[in-house]
Amino acid sequence: MPPQKGASPSEQSLIKISLDYALRVAPATLCGMSSGTRSRHGTGPRRALALALALLTALACAAQGPGQAPESTPESTRDSTPASIATPHSRAVEGGVARTWTADGPRVLGIIAHPDDEFTFAGVLFKTATHLGGVCELLTITDGQGGFKYATIGAALHGVDLTDEEIGRRELPRLRLQEQLESSRLIGVQTLHYLGQRDHRYTTDLDEILAPGADVWDLGAVRRALDARLAAGYYDFVLIHAPTVTTHAHHQAASLLALEAVQRMAPTARPLVLCAEVEDGPDNGPPWISPATKEAFPAARSTGGPFNFDRKQPFGYRERLDYQLVIDAAIGRHVTQGSLLRMIGQGTREEYWLLGDDSDAARERCARWFTRLAEPQYPAREYEDSAGVNTGAGAPTR
Ligand SMILES: [Zn+2]
């Protein structure tokens, strides 16, 4: 469905800020504004502006290092006013020639729990944006404060002991937001929507998040934010993590809340929802989603697939490059997340399953998208001697 002209009232309450602008503004100026963003600022656009300023402050101060940062983190915990941040990925490159985004490709939203989960969809997002002229966005539910256990490498980089729980919870939200902005920019994401809910701890117990009375996340605010984003975005596809019982309960909850939100939309307005897993081996069938989850969330039943994205599709001079290199570079931006860094070089295939729509038309739309994602993207180039001795037939392949 093409985007409609004009923004809805809920969209108008979001504030989109160019990161180019944010990084040009003197960090000291922004940090000086932080004291004005720590308290409540009423409701609506004014409060959204306050949160956006807090996020910008965090980004600017992250560039200075933790030693100069204010003690406060962004107004994040349990504050679900969405902030939308445009990453500076304003142009795609096709065949070596820069062109302006055409936005004539699919509109895709990844809904994720943590500010590094985008790597699961990274190949599809990158190629949708750069090859198909699509619009790719992310909605991240939590602030990532729980990612301190494996933050040793990031602690060395930033000069502060991020592995200490108290320090990590205080410092990681702004550091991880910066990391996610850089990662997102690499994989072609234009806009990041950030809810800032509390990343409380690792668990696979979904009840900690979604059971009646659970208060880790402000579920009402998350549901409202999802409804508003989906209504404003006119997405063709929503990507989520496979809500299997063995994955982090935050991933399960983010996916199930996304499915619920899509089901609340009018049938003709719903995007198709695909869940993803990164795989190395052969297809083992649909992801194992528990009977209890399917009972509680009927839309979690898989209805088609798998639709595969091969991260090893070769391109570039002598086909020495592939999409896994793009993804590895994006993962490498998450330097505070040591356990994620182990995923560099891992996972050759993104496997997607359609959920909740068993129509032939839905499966055909997915198939058409993934067929285009398997097309050759970059034309082969030949070089002359001026490019080096590794050119021409019979030259060494370096
Ligand atoms: Zn995660």
C-alpha cells in the first residue's frame, strides 16, 4: 500500500530529527540542555520534544565519553513517548552511482526488543533499502540497560566499568542507542523509533513481561505506541523475532505484542508479519512456537515459508564481497555487547515464516519480495592496470 499524503495526528506527535544535525550541534550546548530534560514536560508534542532532546543530549555526550556525561540517562525507563530518529542514510548506491531514495519499494518495519536485535533482519533490510528502493524502519522497545554482563570490551573502550550492574544500567542506554544508530545506518534503516522501556534482565519466562499484573514494561503505553506507529507507517511487511520458548522473553513479548497490534488493525490495512531466525544449516521446518503461545495468540501460527535470504550472495570485484560482510560490520558497531560480537561470521541465512495470514495472496506477496531479494544487485566491474597488478585475465586474485 503506498504511503498516504499528510501525517495522522499520532504521527504529528512524533518528532523526527536528522542525526546529521544532531552531530553538528556543539555537544557542550546539548549537554547543557540536559538538566531541562530530566523532569516531566506535560503531554503530547512538547513531551516528545523533551525526550528527543534528551536522546540528542545522550548522543552528543556519548561522543565525549562517559567521563563528561551527565549522571542521568535519557528519560527512558517506563517512559513510552516514542522518539523517532532519522539515520543519515539519505541515499542508496546502485551500480556505483548514488541516487536519491525513491521509496517505491516495500515499506518494512522491524519490531524488536533490544537495541541490537536488528542484526537478525539485517540482510533483508539492507537489500530492500539499497536494491529495491524500499523504506526500512525499526521500532526498539527497550533501552538495553540489561546488557552489562558481557560489556567488558565496551568498558575498555569507554573507560568506565560497564560490567558493574549499577554503572551498566545507568550508562548503557545512551551508549547502546548510539551503537544502534550506527548499525542501523549501515544496514539501510532510515528511521529508528525508540520506546525506552526497561531491559530488566535475561529470562525466558514470558509471564515476567506479559502476565496480568506484570510491570516490567508499561504495556498500555507499548500497545498504544505500536498502534500509532502501524497506523502511521503504511507498512507492507512487519518483521519480528520468532517467538519460540527458548528465546529471550523480551523477544517473545515484542513479537507477540506486534502480532496483537497488527490484528487490531482493519484487515485491509494490515501489513504481512514474518518472523525470522538466523540459520547456518538446512531448513528444519517452522520455528517451534509452543501450543500455549499459539492458544493465547492465534496469529502466531505459521502459515507459509520458509522465505530465505542468502547472506552469502556474492557481489563486488571478482565477487569477493557478500551481504554477511555488511551485517558483520553492523554487528561490530555493538561493541558493548560482547556476546553479540560472537555472531560475526555466523549465520549464512535469514529464514522467514509468514504468520497469521493463510491466504495464497499473502504467500505470493512474500515470494515476490524474496525473489527480488535474490536478484544480482551490483554489476560486475573490470579494471585496468591503473587499479593494480591484480587486474585482467590471469592476474593474481587479490
Ligand atoms: Zn535481544
